[in-house]
Amino acid sequence: MGIAKNTLKALLYCGVLLSANPSTAEDYSAAVELRDGDMRKLLFSEPKDVSTESFSTPEGTNVTLAEFHGKTVVLNFWATWCAPCRKEMPALEELRNTLGGDNFDVIAIATGPKNEPRKIAKFFADNGISDLPVYLDPKSRFANDMGVRGLPITVVLNAQGQEIARMRGDAEWASENAFDVLKAVMEAQENS
């Protein structure tokens, strides 16, 4: 009888949790269902606040995520020494060129002290990247505050600037499936 009673309590508790805030991760169920291939690594979660730490441009201008409020953002943490990043960065540029605009952007942040502007310029030239803005986090303060452990890490932010999904490892961001998943995220936000 004790096991059944505890099981019932656990089920009731889970039911209360699931019904407490119906307008969160469920809003992105279409995006979750569309995931295939690499996109299956993109794990959706309840919306949560993100770091207010700044990162910078190569010229030294400080930037925060608040400047991208109102857009769905694919936020990628990478480094010039990261082999999977080398494969992924051209796809992130193509993603930005395809979906970028008033409602969507890609932010690629070179994190760590070894990502000097000259190394980034060489990395971009070697990989045919010409239209992806450069952002720096040389002391990894922003990355650490975002809970980044290992590279690459990609975080999807909703238009309210909250984290709604995270992926560890590289992915083919220029695939039709990635486009479809991110379009579904943007549609969910428009309909909420």
C-alpha cells in the first residue's frame, strides 16, 4: 500500500508541475517534433533568463544580449582551435544569411584567450566566412555565466531573450531541417 500511495503522490505532483505554466516549453512542441538528424541534439527546456554579462566586438565595443531583444537568436560559442567549430561555422553563416532579419539573428562568440582578432580573421578566411559578425569573450566570463562547458555550444533564445533550447556539439545549421525547426520557433512566438 505504501508504494502505491507514494506513486500516486508522485503522479499528482508531476501533474501540478505540468499544469502550473502551460505557456512555456509546450509552445515549441511543433519545433520539437520537427527535429531530425543533428537537430535531435537540440534540447528544448522551459524558458529561462540568460546572462547579463557583456561580450565585445573586435574594436572593443561592449555588447549584451539585451541588444538582440525582439529576435529569435541562435547563440553559438566557439573557438579557433575547435575542430567541430571549423565544420559548423560556415553553416551558421548560411543560416544567418537565409533566416536573418528583423526577427532572427545568429551570434557567434569566440570564447577564451586564444581567439585573437588576427586568428579569427585567418579562421574566417580559411573557411570562406565573410558575412558573420565577430564577437569576443576573451576571459570567458559570458560563456561561464551561460553555463558553457566545452565547445561548441549553441543556445537558442526566444524573442524575449530567454534560453529555450541548447545543443552540445556541432550541427548542420544550414540544413532544411534546421531552417524548419527555427521557423517553427519563430511561428510559436508569433502565435503566443
